[in-house]
Amino acid sequence: MQDLKFRRKRRKKPDMARRRVKRSARGNLRFEEKKSPLRFARENAGRRKVGSKGIVLWAVEILIVCMTAVLLVAAFGQRVSTAGDSMAPVLKNGDVLLVNHFIYNIKDPDRGDIIVFRQDKSGHYQVKRVVGLPGETVQIVDGKVLIDGEEPAEDIYVSDIEYAGEAAEPVELGADEFFVMGDNHSSSDDSRLPSIGNIKKEDIFGQAWFIVSPAEDFGFI
């Protein structure tokens, strides 16, 4: 009987060993499933991807801002200086102006606009006000500007004109021509003179819209 009991006890030992092996095996499997180094590697890779995308987006934004600034300066920030007092009292000799170089690409000059033009590429820019529009007939009679035989009620900034020049007779404007004058007509070389005449649209550089200097005149025209 004692021998049988001893054998039964010895038979149980392999079962315990198997259980221990199973437990240890399960423990090893649990450790491998954690894979903590792989998780860290994935997180680092994700951070690198996010970081590289951020750099690319930042570079694109900087490029867009620079291009926008260049376009704005090219369109609205061209500077010219007035020579003489032909546009007094609105503009004085030596005033530095900003010119909207873009606006006349989408619309035509209107009567009353102060435009900047240059008929000769080697010459200097001139600043005058638009009086007559394409297709109209301009004439100066008794010191007054007549458009198609009638005196406009608005957008004509000259009166008591002593010298009519070419406009003493009716001046017919072509499809792309403008008649311009200085507000200070007694000291202005403008479309009344044959040396200047009608201004073609292709010669118009843009619209003067802002006085940069001197400081006391700083602001919109």
C-alpha cells in the first residue's frame, strides 16, 4: 500500500512541472505581447511625420505671404514724384505718390481720376486729371469745359480757363484716348498743348491714390 501511495505522488510531479511550464510559457507570451520598444518606435515615427508636414506647411505659408507682398507692392506700391504745381492745391511740387498700377487692367479711367502717364519711355511721369473720356468731344468755351456741347455738373475741377489751346475747337477723342488737364490750369502742360494732346490708354501707368510724403500731406488723395 505504501508503494502505491509513493507512486501516486510521483505521478503528480510531472503535472506540476507541466503547469509550471505552461505558466512560464504564458508569462513569456505576455511579455512579448507588450512590445514596448515597438510602440515607442511608432510614436517617434509619427512625430517625425507630423514634424515634417508642419515644416512643409510653414514653408508654403511663407512663400504665399512673400508672393502676396510682391504682388501688392507691384500693384499698389509704385512710387512717383510730382514735378511742378500743375495739380495744386491737391498735389504740390515734390509730393511722393503711390500709384495703383493694377486698377486700369480691370476698368477704364473715369472722369475726375488723377492719373499718372508717360508718353515717352525716356521721359518722366506726369500727373493730371481726366477730363474727357473715349468717344467724347471736348471743347473749352468762355473758360468752361464742355463735353459733347454741354457743361458737366460733376468731376470737372477747372473753371475760368484762360488758355483753351487745342480745345478752342472741338476735340474728338478716339476709342482709347483721354483728354487730361491740371487742376492749376494756368501752370499746367496738358492735352491743350499739341505737344501732349490726347493721352492713349496704353500710356497710362496707373491712378494716383496716396501721398507718402511730405509728412504733413500724408494720406489718401
